[in-house]
Amino acid sequence: MNWESSLVHNLNTWGVSHQSLVKLIANDFVYIAIALGIITFLYDQIRYSTKPFLSPLNIRVLITDGLLNLAFPVGLATIVSEIISKSVNRARPFISDGVKNFLNHANDGGMPSHHMVFTIALAYCVIGFHRNIGIIILALALISGVGRMAAGIHYPTDIIVGIALGLLIPYLFGKFLTALKISRKR
């Protein structure tokens, strides 16, 4: 048994005894991260608006900033993750290693972890305008990754590649905007 299988088996053995907790961190932390990201973004927009918040200018700025700072980089990372997953089609641990799957997850490709790509990309983007909340989202993402291994859904390398993509794609998106001389700041 290799190190990945061994780690997943150990986490899964623990996870079977703590299914409610594993379900919470493996699936629901992403919703907490999304809520934190959106609330923080809106708070930041309201805090720095120069005119009444619902003025036409501020609404345009809100939409533009939302697209450039959150939607495009996180969406692009998620699309790249989906393309890689369809190309690699790596079996999940509950299929190839016989660990218990108590989250009723589909039998599709597990490389990379879409949850990790999405939440890490979100954390990276939020750190750009609110460091502390971005770090909280990062922590939620990492804990969720451990939960997804405990649930038998991902191997550690699925999580690691998800982290790498979640950091790399928004970073490259920012470099692309800089090369085009498009500012992500108001």
C-alpha cells in the first residue's frame, strides 16, 4: 500500500466514526467560504464607495470589480480543473482502494479536487482585498481537503494539485490583466 492509500485508509477509518463532522467539513465548508467571500467583497465595496452605494457608477464598479476580482479568476480555475479531471479520469479512493464512501459521491474523476481548486482560488482572490478573511477561507479549504480524504473521495495528490491550480490560475489571470494594462483596483 502506497503512502496515499495508507493516509486515506487511516483518515477514512477515523471518518467513519465521525461521519457528521466529516460531512460538515468535506461538503459544507465550501458554502461558508463562498458566503465569507461574497460578504467580504460587498463590505469592501461599500466601505470604499465614493458615492451612494446604489448609484449607477458604483453598480458598474461593483459588477466590474466582482468579475475581475472574483468571478473570472475563480471560474477560470474551476473550468481548468474540470478539463483536467475529464482528461485524467483518476479513480477515487472509494472505488480503487475500497474505503467507505459515506457522502454518496459520484464515481467520476477525482484528479484534481474541484472543491480545493474553487476554495483555494477564492481564498487567493479574497486575500487580495481582505487578507484576514482570505486566510480564514484558506484554512476552511485546507480542513475541507482533509475531510474529503477522510470521506474517501480524494487522494492527497488530488488535494495538492487542487491547491496548486487554485493558486496558479488566479495568479496567472492577474498577470494577464497586468499585461493588458487592466487594473483590478478602483
